[in-house]
Amino acid sequence: MDSASAAGPGSWRRLFLAALVGSASIGSIGMHLFVPAIPFITREFASDPTVTQLALSLSMVAMAVATIAYGPLSDRWGRRVALNGGLALFLLGTVASALAPDVETLILGRIIQAAGGAAGMVVTRAIVRDVYGPQRAASLMAYLTMAMLVAPMFAQNLGGFLTDNVGWRWGFWLAAACALLVGLLTGRGMPETHTGPRVSVSPLTLLRNYGRLLRSPMFGGYALHSAFAAATFFAFMGAAPALMIETLGRPALDYSAWFISLTLTFLLANALAGRISTRFGIGPMVWLGGLVSLAAAVVMVLVILAWGLSPYTLFFPTAIVGVGNGLSMPSANAGAINVDPTLAGTAAGLAAFLTMALSAVFAQLAAQWADGTAWPLTGLILGGTIVSVAAGALPWWLHRRVQPE
């Protein structure tokens, strides 16, 4: 089955899309199943909260570093090899985490799990570019992201339910079962879509290719917009469970239920982006989404000042930030990958690396600066959104300067 048939009608197309969504989602599923359990793991292992938080932040560092490898590997050896290797690594780390006797082993297992889950994040973006081309990539990425959000939305609730009722280890066993299912889907429904020339993975060539992308203000603007937008969300993930469970005294399942509001608004924004991105173009979509997110971040500060910390003041403004991110991020990701079509996998990997590296920093800062109030979190969300908007405006400004309307 080739790329054309994968994009065509029939049962093969449905199987291909299911494999694509499953591969892209598996890393996020593992993370979202784990997040509600963080305070409970801290209690069970009697560890310092900042040490337990390393199971989240260091796993994001591992995911970021791994994305650097998967992009070039998929350009050199093909998309299927990179996907299957990452899936095997994810399964190994998941089992190790489920059997962890102490927090150190858990952190190591989470690092391995996240490094494997990074493959789907990177390679599926390149596959979308391979199959659908640059014009439809932004729209298809929006729909793909929308589909990917369904699984993490349920994963948060399942993670909270399992943690409250049968223990946090069962979240990892569920993630392992999901990985086996995704392996079956990719084995039957994922073709090799990289039919162009294969790119060398020698260190010198990799450095040259990364340098070429990093010197591009178009790539930098799009990639940093998406990276800082995602980082604000991970700052929320790093701080919100403790604020809900420890400060406000809510159960883990309550946090997971409130988290649905973030997922649903981001999902709806991606659905809208999928419909209108081809009409308005990449630059305007990035700018529009960025402004929505910035306005919501300012509102978040104001409502907490006025009414104090509550689930309403914590989640509702963050959900609107997610609307802006949902409008802008698919177009920003498509813009970054389309800067140099011959390096689609490498660009996807580098953009994902920037996203995960910044997300890891923001998540750890949110935990490190935690003081029982919402102000460290609101500061990170507002600051990250400001930088995201500025970065996203750069490519559009450059494009309009070269080709004024």
C-alpha cells in the first residue's frame, strides 16, 4: 500500500488513519494516565514532591531529546522503522514503571516510556506532510490533533479513576495494553510514506541541516510559537494537580473531570481550525490564535485577583487559552515543517524538541515555584503566551514584507 492508497477511500484509509491517530496519541496517553497519580505516588514512596515531579519533567526532557533522533532517522530509514522502534521502547518503559519498587526506578521507567512515545509525535507529522502535501497539511494536522485529543481526554479520567480505586500502577498497565493495540494497527495499516530521497544521518549532515533550519526566521517563529503555547499547557499540568488536590482538597477524579473542559475546548478549536485554515492561511491563523490565548491569560490573572483560587477561576480561563492554541498550533506546526520540504522529518523533530524542552522547563518551574497559590502558574502562562504571540507574528510579518497585499 502506497501513500496514495493510504489517502484514498475505503477500509484501508480508515485503518491508516486509525494507525496514524494511535501512533501520535500513545505518548500523550501514557503521560495523561500518569499525571493524576503524582500526589499519590509522592505519598506511597514518601518522596519529596519536587523529586516525584521529575517523573514528569525528566520524561519530557527525554521526549525532547528523542525527537531529535526520530526526525532524521525517519528521513533516512523510513517512517515505519522509526515508529516501530519508538513503540517498542514505550512498551519497555511502561512495564518498568508499573513494576517500579521506588521513585528512582519509576523516574527511569517514565524516561524510557516518554522517549519511545516521542516517535509518534514526530513521525506522524512527517507522514501527514508526505501523504497530503503542504497545502492540506495544516487542515489535516488540525483534524489529526482533534482526534488525538479524545484518547488523552479519557486517559485523564481513567487515570484518576484507577488511582482513586485500584492504585496508580494500573494506569501503566492500561498504557501497556494501548501500546500493544497501536502496534497491531501500525503493523496492518501504516504504509511507508517516505518515497523521496533519503537524507544522511551523519553527525556533520545533521548539524548542517539543523543549522539550516535554525537560521530560518520562518522556521524559528513558527516553531517557537507552538513551543511556548504548549509550554503554558504543561505548566498547568505541572501545577494544577497539586492546586486542586492539596490546596483545594479535591480528589484526583475531580481534577480529571475538570480537565475535560480544557480538552473539549482545545478539541473544538482544532475542529474549527481544520475547517477555516485553508481559507485564511497559516499566518493569520497563528496570529488570531495567539491573540485569543493572550487575552485569556490576562483574564486569568484578573479573575483570580478578583475572586481568588477556585476550580472555576483556574480552569475556565485556561480553557480559553486552549482555544487560542487550538486555532494556532496546527498551522504553526505545518508552517515549520513546510519551510524545507526535503527535511520534513528533521524539521518535525526539531520543532517537537523545542516544544518538549520548553514544556519540561515550564512544568518543573511550576512545581519548583509552587507556594500553594496560583501566582507562579499564572505568571508562567502569561509570560509564555506573550513570547508565543511575538514569535508567531514574526513569520507573518516577514511574509507580508516580502509579498505585501
